Amino acid sequence: MNDTFIKGADISMLLEVEECGGKFYDNGKQGDLIAILKAYGINSVRLRLWVDPYSEDGHAYGAGTNDLPRTIKLAKRVKEVGLSLLLDFQYSDFWADPGKQTMPKAWRGLSYDELNKKVFDYTGEVLDRMRNENCYPDLIQIGNEVTNGLMWPVGGEGKWENIAGLISSGINAARA
């Protein structure tokens, strides 16, 4: 059971916590959070990925500022410790959940067909970059909490064919 049971944690905010001075301890000894988690049986880490988590004037939204360079930096640390990696494509610039599935700023105004292509291309580009950086994910999550759709309004609630098509574009890119 241990070989197939995923025991994971989302550490998407780790870099931001460390940049703010956060430190982690195990029995009074300071250490790397990822190594500490592994020592206590965690075998997988989830990292969320936002398209452009910065305001129009370049200020980070916070909560991890999970853009691709920061996600790759964390993913490398995860892989170096020997944990599996789940990458969560949120297809948003910030939190995506049942109450909000905000279209990335750069993708606003795209038609359904254009958005499908953008999802496919973006997903493929991210995965290619992670492969080239030797931190390719073991698991991929397409969208986040998509019960009410994703990338509103194109993939909004009730637009089930659009939602399925957008998710399929991400899946197909991951398979390519």
C-alpha cells in the first residue's frame, strides 16, 4: 500500500514564506521543509501554477506568486529530494476555485477556439520547459476545482461542452 498511496502536501507558497524569513524546524533543528516533509512520510508535493500572478503594473498578487520560474525553482527542489510532483495548472492569474475561475489577463477576449489552442500551447510549453529543466511532473492536474467551469466566461457554468473541450486541450497537450 505504501508504494501506491500518495501522501502529499501543497507547498506552493514555500518560496514566499522563505523570502519573508520563514524557517522550518524538526525537533529544534533548522532544516529544509521539503526534506523534513519527506522524513515524516510525505512522498508527493503539489505545486499550483498561475499564468501571470502580477498586476497590470507588475506587482505580485502574493500567496506564493506561482509563476513558471518560481514553480520550476520549487519543482527542482522537490525532485532533488526524490519526491513525486503534482503540477496543478490553474489556468488563471490567481486562485481558481468554485467561486471564481478568472480568465488570465493575457487570454481575455479570445474566442473558444483561440482559447482551446492557447490552453494546448501553454500546457505544452510549460511541460517542455519543465522537461528541459529536469523537473517534469509525475502527475498533472488540469484546472483547479472546476465544478463550476474554468476560465469564465468562455468555460462558465452550464457551458459543459466548452468546459470539457478546454480540459481536453490541457489533457491532450500533456499527452503530446
